[in-house]
Amino acid sequence: MELHLVLLLLLLLAAAAHPIAFADAGAAGNATTTTYIVFMDPARLPAAGHAAHLQSLAIDPDRHLLYSYSAAAHGFAAALLPHHLPLLRASPGVLQVVPDEVFDLHTTRTPEFLGLLSPAYQPAIHGFEAATHDVVIGVLDTGVWPESPSFAGGDLPPPPARWKGVCEAGVDFSPSVCGRKLVGARSFSRGLRAANGGGGGGARGGVGRKGFVSARDRDGHGTHTATTAAGAVVANASLLGYATGTARGMAPGARVAAYKVCWPEGCLGSDILAGIDAAVADGVGVLSLSLGGGSAPYFRDTVAVGAFGAAAAGVFVACSAGNSGPSGATVANSAPWVATVGAGTLDRDFPAYVTLPTGARLAGVSLYAGPSPSPRPAMLPLVYGGGGDNASRLCLSGTLDPAAVHGKIVLCDRGVNARVEKGAVVKAAGGAGMVLANTAASGEELVADSHLLPAVAVGKLAGDKIREYASRRAAGGAGAPMAMLSFGGTVLGVRPSPVVAAFSSRGPNTVVPEILKPDMIGPGVNILAGWSGVAGPTGLVKDGRRTHFNIISGTSMSCPHISGVAALLKAAHPEWSPAAIKSALMTTAYTVDNTNSSLRDAAGGLLATPFAFGAGHVDPQKALSPGLLYDISTKDYVSFLCSLNYTTPHIQVITKMSNITCPRKFRPGDLNYPSFSVVFKKKSKHVMRFRREVTNVGPAMSVYNVKVSGPASVSVKVTPAKLVFNKVGQKQRYYVIFASTVDASNAKPDFGWISWMSSQHVVRSPIAYTWKI
């Protein structure tokens, strides 16, 4: 015993005399750290891992290492001091060191609208319903409210044996809340906490104060997206009496795994990449990400890098296109290995009306479910600009004069602050109701909200009439302007629908113009789905109402629709690659509404284009049997990345490959994509040649003839004009020559279609034409 004590004392003395020296010791220890993602060459990864690599550079991994990535990417995230950066960048095996980035969220009739409950579709669904039980949809979002009735396991069998996910214990989250529907729940906040200065404090607020430090969803967004994708069947679902019916996700038999990567302060790239990495290792089949950032080269885009690793592992990845429409060139998540999803409307509406003393009855929408401002609908004074300046017309916080608005209906212009916040501002000032009027930015798009006071949202045309009336009466001294609000409940069969949502982000793709984005649209306006038990329908702190379901809008809502449909296709065709599934969704999408007219744009009411809807609105029934597929291999993606003139290290960051071999001739447009984006760059490039390869997944004996439609500004020749298939799985190539016939200086973007038509199938690809001088 005494000998052991002597040896221990000698070891302690030796350690004190020769301490391990870390590069962050001493004076540098008081410096501020910044979070970075470090991508490594997998061939040069130290056998002992990333911690050993940091230690070899005298950087203390216990203090600085946040995550190690291996499944979807090779590298790690770390909170680093300024003098650490040159050490890492000079270190062998380090491909790239990039600052962490903040991403933002892009925020029950849908199955009927998509045809998933039609009699013609039901036999096909029953044929592979059991197979959907083996598909796990991973949702990267704000977490999950596991007590939602949409997560009831019902008669589901145990999760598939290959599933490795877990439900992590955390604040107010016991692993026992998971079951056979919700089979995984994890949270990732190390990147956010490091950005906040360590343990959750700092200028941007702490995770612990504003959100559960667990997978539990305080916000509601994550529960909404997860239940949209794969919620169980729930009868008598509604939001305060609106949209009453049976709620169900797109793939109600599929499993859900929640990866909480978004917090009240935002979604950090390092946390997102950790979530993707874990999801791939856990064994998800589909990933759904209703979030995004700005446009950047793919090797600097955390979501694009992680999504590539997921796709290479056979995981279908759907991402929201963003809510920055109707401006052009705003689409996010534009990597070709991602399904980029825009938003359209449903054929369901929640009508409400603004009646003026002139007799005008102007239609709008509302989800208000509380008491009316008077015992029965009655005219009340109407005020516009109840604070004496332009800011009060927007109903910004603190701009309304209570003396001017008390007991009155306040007219507010849409924009700058959140729609529901405007209602809260009006209510706080003593207003009796609100009319929320669109401006040119939103056009005639109507998004319903569950406001805290009686409120009606109207389009720009109706809004202009109300503005003109209120201003004229106030200026003319003919008495105070008046208005009356009334509410019409839920209406089905709205025409026209779908319509492209004005907020849905648009192409062209600014990262790679030769790839047309978005890929498709799905339902994203006024969507009913599950909700958090601690958030009101508006999401405002002062909203004390609680409901199992909520109705919200955004490409955040359209994305999980596609994720759920992809799970159905994966169950029906387990041999299909993620690219093949996306091809089926795109080439069978439709571009006419329920009046048999071309899809329109809510922003201005004009015809929409592929820059708004991509290949069109998803059609799950037809996607099950597309006839032909455009497939893309990992090798094809490498050739595509080479064509972008990325350096070898940049390509290695994305692909995790040690050896990169680039083909001699490959252009971005040569990727075997289900759509075409033809960019005429200069006079010598006014003739462009593309090639494509299609795989027969229809009848063994099939003959397809080509049909080309489009503008007179471009001549199109397809060779051969007929494709003959003799067996399933057979591949055929075709070539397309596009020749511009107009002066590039006067040309504007234009659009067309290439369709391969057989006796049973129409395989349709959109074409976008742009001219760059």
C-alpha cells in the first residue's frame, strides 16, 4: 500500500514538472472562440480520431472539440481560438476550415388533395403498406412533442432490425415517450452553445432559457413537419374548429426519428451536420430538412455537404426551397442531389369578409376562433395609420396610439414584422379587430392565421380598396370610416388550385445556373398538422391557447409532404436510388390546376413558370409508375463537381473520396438531371448540346416518341426521336441540340418541355432558357 502511494506521488510530481502544453493555454485562454467546421481527407484520418489530431496540434480536445463526423461527412466541429486556424490549415489531411453558419427555418386535407385516398390509388397503397413500416423518416427541425396523437404507434410492428437510432433522455424527455411510431429522438446544440459563449449564455441568449435542452419541441415547427410527413391517422382533428376532419401524414405507416438541430436562436451548421451524420448512421431512409441559408458554393454549404453523404448512403433528402419569393434568384438548397421543394396552395380555404358602408363585401381569410368584437356583426370605426406615421401603417411594435385605435378596427399593411405580431400589437393598443392587407410584394396570396383578436387577411386588390376608402373618408371629413368583419369557417373545393405561393422562393439557381431549381412544388399553404403542447397557435409568448393541431404555411410545410411521398416510393421500389425517386416525382408532376388551366402565381395572378414550380406539382399516384427514370450515380455527381472547376480538396470535402478522377469533357448541363436549364452565354455558345440517359421501369416492351414544346426563340432537335425498349431496366441515351434564334441582348428567360410519350406514360421534363451576354 505504501509503495503504491509513493509511486502515485512521484507521478504527480512528474506531471507538475512537465505538464502537457496546449496551444490555448496561458494568455490566449481568455480569447473568444469561434465555431468552425473542419473537413478532413478520410485517407489521412488519424487512427485515434479527431481528438488525437487536435491534441497533436496542442489544441485541447476536451475544451474545443464539439462533434466528430463520419457517416455523412469526414471532419469535426470545434470552437477555436484565432491562433488555432493557421495550425489546422497547415496540418496534413485538413481539406477545409469554414466558419459555422446560422440557418433559418422556412416557416388535414392534404392526402385527399394529393389523391392518396382516391379509390384508384388505394389498391396500390395496400400492396406495399407493410413495406412502409421499414422506412424511417428523419426530420431535422425543432424537435418533437411525443405526446401528440399523431405519434400513436397503433398496430405498428417493432422497428426494423437494422434501425440503430435511440431516444435520448433530456430535460422533460424520457426515452419511454418513444414507441413504434416515434422511434428516435436526439438533440444537437453544442454548436449553438459554443457560439453563445459556452454553456448557453452569451449575447444571443441561452438554449436552457428558451428551449428544452432535449429533443422536446417548444416551438411546434418540428412536430408540424414530422406529422405532415408520417403522422398517424387521427380522427376529428382541427384547429379550434377549423379544417375539421381526419388528419394523417403522407406515409402514416412509416416511422419518424426527430433530430433537434434548431433552437430559438437559429440552426447552427455544425449542429445540422451532426444531425445528418447521426441520422445516416442510425439508418433513416428519408431525410426532411425544412431549413436553409444563403447561396454558397456546395463545398461551403453545410447542408449540401451532409446531404451528399446521405444520398451516397442511399438516403433520399428533401429540403425546402425557402420563403423569399416572389423575387427571382432566391431559391435555397440548390444542390442537385437534394429535392428542392417549393410551395403551392390547397383546394381548401378559410373565408372571412370585410364589409364597408359602401356595400362592398371584400373576401379574405382568417382562422380567428374567439369572440366577435360585438355581440353580432356590426360596423365599427376603421383606422389606418393609428400612430400618425408610416410605421404605424405596418403596425410595428410601439407605433400605435391607444387613444387613436381603442375600440376600432385597425388596417395594417403586410410586411416587415410577422403577421400574427401585427395582431398582437393591435390588441395591446386596445384595437377591437384588424384588417391585414397585402402589398405588391404578396399580391393576392392569402395566408390564414389564428390571430389573438378578430382579424381578416385580404389580398392587394381588396387592400387597396380599403386603403383608398379609409384615406378618402378621413381626408374628406364625411365621418369616420367604418368596417365590419365576419368569418365563414372552412370551405373545400376552392378554384383555382393549386396556385404557386407568392412566398415560395424562385429560380434561377445562382450557384449553378445549369441546374433548374426548385425541382417541384407541394402543398405548403394553410397546412393542418400536429403541434407542441406548450406553444399557442400563433407561437407568441402571450398566446395562452393550446391545441393538438395547428395550421401554418411555408415551404417548411411543403418539404415534408415530399419526404412522406418519397417514403411511399421507397417502400414500393426499394431498389430505386434517391435520384431515381426524385426523377419519378419530377417527370410525373402536373402543371395544370383544377380548372384545367396552367398553374398561376399568387404574387400577380399571372401564369407561373418552372422558375417557380420546377417540374410542377407532385402527383404521388403517377410517381409510383413513371415509365422512365433519369438516374444519377455518385460517379456522375463527381463529374458534375469537376465541371464546376472545384479544386480536388473541395470535391473531397463534398464526396468524402480520397481519389478524385475528373473526365476530360463534362459540362454542368451534362448531369443526367430530369430537367434542363440551357444557358446561352455568348455568340459562340448559341448552340448547346445535351445528353441524357433514361431507364425503362415500365412494361418490358415499350415505345416512346418525343414531343417538344416551347418558344420560337429556340429551336430544339432530339435524336433519336423514338426510344424502343425490350426489357425492364434497359437504358437508352438521347441527345438534344438547342439553338438560340434571337439576339441575346434582347432575350428574356423562356421555357419549354421535352416529353417522351408511350401508350401508358408521359415522361415530362421542363426546360428553362436564359441568355447571358
